[in-house]
Amino acid sequence: MVGLVVASHGHLAEELVATARQIVGEVQHVATLSVEPGASPEEIRARIKEAVKSVDDGEGVLVFADLIGGSPCTQSLSLCQQARIEVVTGVNLPMLLKANSLRGQLPLLELAHQLAQYGQKNITCASDLLRARAPAA
């Protein structure tokens, strides 16, 4: 099973995983990483490396980062040559829930691409849906 690491600034990663667990129950092979202000790149990279190792059972690890170009992203990318890692940015709850259900069915790279598309698809102006259903005045 592809392992999951959710890495973010502040405590977003922990809260996303906690919320996913409220919805679907236990989420296995997942680790979180919270980057606090003042953490050095070396410290962040070491913590990501440890998190990846803790969830990797040989099928690779998908790292979800909050922001492209942010420390969780850049330090995860720096590890891609050392381990079987794919990095997807802009993590959101729909992506995490879908990852939990698909990761036993797809290889790492295909999973990463599908989840990026799925996350984008689930960002919408929901009130537009309401307006589309309203009868014309």
C-alpha cells in the first residue's frame, strides 16, 4: 500500500488527518508533519525523511504538501532522488479521503496524478450550483 505523509505549515496536516478519521475511521500508513516557524530546512528535511520511512512498505510514499514552493514541498522534493516519493501540493480533505480509498488500487505515480486532478475538481463555487437550480425570474 502506498504510504501517505501530509506535511504543512502550522497544524493543518494533523487536523486534516484527524478530520479524515472522523469521516472514514482509521487511516493506515499515514504520518503528519507540522512545520513551525523558525524550523531549519535541514530539520524539516530530516523530519520528512523519517515520516516517509515510517509509512513506506515498499510501494512508495505520496507526500501531500500545503503550498507549492513552501518548505514542506521543497524539502520533500529534495528527497525524491533518495526514495520512491511523489509530491502533490494544495492538499485538501477530498484529496486525502480519495487517497485513502485509491492507494491500494493504483501505482504511486498514477495515484499522484489522479489525486491532483480530483483535488482541483472538488474546488468549486458551490453557491453557483444553487443559482443554477433556481428558476429564472
